[in-house]
Amino acid sequence: MEITAQYISDYLKGEIQGDPLVKVSSVARIESGKPGTLVFLGNPKYESYLYTSKASIVILNRSFEPSSPVNGTVIRVDDAYQAIASVLELFNSLKSTRKMGRSLFARVAWSSKIAKGCYIGAGTIVSKRVSVGKGSQIYPQCYLGEDVEIGENTTIYPGVKIYAGCKIGSDCIIHANAVIGADGFGFVPLPDGSYKKIPQTGNVIIEDNCEVGANTTIDRASIGSTIIRKGVKLDNLIQIAHNTEIGENTVIAALTGISGSTKIGKGCMFGGQVGVAGHISIADKTMIGAQAGVMSSIKEEGRSIVGSPAIDSREYFKSYAIFKNLHKR
């Protein structure tokens, strides 16, 4: 499969400098670009590779002015990062990897409703009263518990476990070995030092256009629902505890742990290995640096916090400037 520079430029609404008929068959990193590939420059740290790359097509920001001649055809766009995401989406759509049909080795309960255009892979178990929307893909070795609901055009990769009563929206992606709806960590201490389990009677609701990374776990609510709102993107190896609510279009990097009954606002960004205490709230558009420990509520919208216990990033870096030199005194 080859695509011309003109086709890509039209798709991106870009401007061509060079041969509009040159063709590419794949996208490459700018460090390893070769004939027949497309690369992009989104970070000025990689500018030196631009002048040695052998790639056939290079995507650059309109505002960028190269200091040396660039090999290949250049496509100018407003935002190279957004453009490369669109190009990858284009290549992916042309490959048409979506599957259809039901494996003979899948087990689907008679009371389940599987819409047209779906794929159910080998070894997958679909329990009673499950509903799967049109065009959804359930890969091999998945488990869908009783009364699970899956929306349209959602992809569930191998080994995913979705416990009874959980609801996944449309256009979602759930990566391999994620667990949706396991029991929350709820126990009552008893006088003899032992613990009594609190039944976890709720569910998990994941709204439309969400992505859940591999080996991420989202616990069911004790009462009510653990809710992942529209557009949320969760990286691999994240733990979301019972009764948490994550606001629309929030993104969370790997190894983050969020304790129970925490409410996170819209448009937040979490770095990796963040820890969040339970029963607190985090305002919209909060930015939390990697390895931060959030112990109390963040009430002001748009703050940037780092450290453990987490504080305002400006205060943190002022304090760090003093701390790192204490040994010299």
C-alpha cells in the first residue's frame, strides 16, 4: 500500500514543497527515515536528524524554518504532532484490520445479543444477557460476565475480563488483560484483628471514546458505579479503586494508583506513578507531575502540582533549589 504526498497533503490540508507524486508505504522515526517512508519533526531536539534523513516525505510545522536543505518532499502543517496522529490513523484505516464473525471455539450464551458486524474470538466466553453493539471486536480469551453491555465499534483485546453488570460505551479500546469490575478493596476491621469483607454490589461504567491500557484494573463500586467519563485515556498498569469518578478527556500515565471515592475533574493530566488518596476531589484541568503524592483535595482549576506530598509546582521547584544545596552548608 503506497500513498502519494499529494494525497497526504490534501488529507491534512497542508502545503507541499517538492514532488507531489512521491509515494510512501509507512511511517518512520525521524532518526531512521529511509526512502519510501514518511517522518515528522515535532520536537526541536531532533532537528539534526532532519538534515540527514533519507525519508521520502517530511512533515514540518508551517512556522519552522530549517537551517539546512531538507531531503525529500516537505508537507507544511499547523501542528506536526496532530498531523502525524492523523497520518497514522489514515494508514491504519487503509489496512482494514477489523475482523468479523464468531469463532467456533467461542462460547456465547443463547440469551446474549450480538449485533451485526461483530467479531467474537476463540476461547471467549459471553455470559447470559450480554449485549454487544454493532461492529465491536472481542478478541480471543476474553470473559464477559452476565448483563455486560458493550457499545458499537468497541475493541476488546485478548485476555480482557469484564465482570458482571459493567457497561462499556461505543468507540472504546480495552487493551490486553485489563480487568473491569473486580471487587473494590473494602473490608471492616473486627475486634479480634481480622477483617470482614464488604460486598461490592455496584458496577463500572466506561463512557464513549475511552481507552484502557494493558493490565489496568478498574474496580466496581461498593454501592453505585465507578465511572470513567467520555474521552478518558488510561495507560498500562493503572489501578482505579471503587466508586472513583474520572472526568471527561482526562489522561493518566502508567503505574498511577487512585484510591476509592475520589472524584477527578475534566481535562486533567497525570504523569506516571502518581498516587492519589481516597475521598478527595481534583479540580478540572489539573496537571500532576510524575510520582506525585496527592493527599488532599485540589479545589482551584488549572493548577500544576508535583512532589509528595504534592504542592504547587512553582513552590516545589523553589524549595528544591534550596534543598539540593543543603549538603554544601
